[in-house]
Amino acid sequence: MSSTPGPLLANRGQPEDCAAQAGVLGLTPGLALEVAPHDILVDGVAPGWVDTGGSSRRGLAAGQATPMGRTARQDEIARRLAFLASDDSTYITEQLIVIDGGSGIDAYHGPRELDS
């Protein structure tokens, strides 16, 4: 498990967390290459803003600013993890699965009322 800040984006005031999460992204292909001959799969999952029930106001507001207009539900992340652990993903390895409601594709981060 990683997150989008680090391998893909950053949050102000959290450079150490971004570095740690980026390390997970670097570990994924290296480890996948080492264990692939043993039919072991290694993938990364990078959730964006997730409503954990204890999410901060900032996190919830950031989720509202995603293209999907909301934070992820915990079950949405869990279902991707269950898929990767299932026999339906037996030839997927070394991938980073980003679950961020489209946050990484929206270049505009200003007030939505100025969208046009």
C-alpha cells in the first residue's frame, strides 16, 4: 500500500511521508522482478482521499474537489485489494493501481465556481 502523495503528487508539509510512499513505488517493480519466477505477484495500490470515518475536514474537502466530487469509500479500496489477491489477477504484476477519483488528471485546483 502506498498513496498518491509521494509517487505521483505531494502534500505541503509532508516531504518525509512523500519520500516513504515513493519508496513503495520503487520497491514494487524491483521485488516483482525478483519473485516473478516463483509465480508471486507484486503490485502497489495508491489510494487518494479516503473517508475513514476519522477523516479531517481538509481530507473531506479535498475529496469533494476530485473530478468524482467525493472521497473514496473504504469498501472501494478493499474491493481492489480483494481483486489483486484473487485468481482473477494471476498475470498482473508490477503495476501501481491508483484509486483517486481522478485527482491526478485534474490540473486545475482553484475554486470550482471559477470553472468554465
